[in-house]
Amino acid sequence: MYKRIMVAVDESFMTSQVMRAAVELAKASGAHLAICHAIDETILAQRELAMMLPNSVGKTEARLRLGAQGFLGRLADEARAAGIEVEIRLVESEQKHVSDMLIDAASEWQADLVVVGTHGRRGIERFFVGSVADRLVRKGHTSLLLVRGEESDE
């Protein structure tokens, strides 16, 4: 079965469902769990924004990192309370899409399964925003467990 499970989380309504699935699977298979969050800094890297707000971009990045570390720490504590061996991984990039960061993180950590939620975006929003889960399915090389959101009816 799986021995190295990476769960990708964001701060959305899906986090508790995704974590619950990952923790249950890790517990059942005796797997090590990595909780991973990707910070998308692409908007902050835009030249125009950096020129207009030269001092704010660095502060914003620092606040994002600090918030993400606290978020990951809380999730790790919950998983440890369930008896799971856990580590946290925070990845960030000014150039890569979130899905590419997660693919790289899974490969570097040698995950044999990635657990991710799907928000169930539809129509024009999905076209413009895209879906991390969709990209992971198309581009990833690691087995993938998609946790469907309760709000999704796809």
C-alpha cells in the first residue's frame, strides 16, 4: 500500500475533508504524511506591481509565509494527535503554477500518493481560473486521490 502520502491543502472549505481522507488513509496503511501548501507568488512578481509597491511586495510575501506556516502547523498537530508521523512542506514560486509546484514537491519528497481536493468549479470560472486538480491529473506522475467537495455535483 502507500507509504509516503502527500496531502495538498489550501485554506478553503475543502481542507478538513482532504485532511480527513489523507489521515484516515495514512493511518490505515501506516504511511508517513507530508502536508503541503503552495504559495502562488505570480501576481506579486509582476513588474508593474513591484514598481508601484516596492516595499509592500516583500512584506506581503513574508505575511503569506507566516500565515501558511501557522496553518500547516495546526494541521500537522491534528494529524499527529491521530497518531500519524507528519512533516510539513511549504512551496512557493513567482513563476510556476501551483500544480507544478505540487508535482515538484511530490517528486522531491518521493510521495507515492498525492491527496488533493477538487472544488467543483464549472463553466467560465473553470476556464479562466483553471483547476489545480485537473492539472495534477494531466501533468503529474504520482498516483492521485481526488477528494470531491460536498458542494460539487459534477
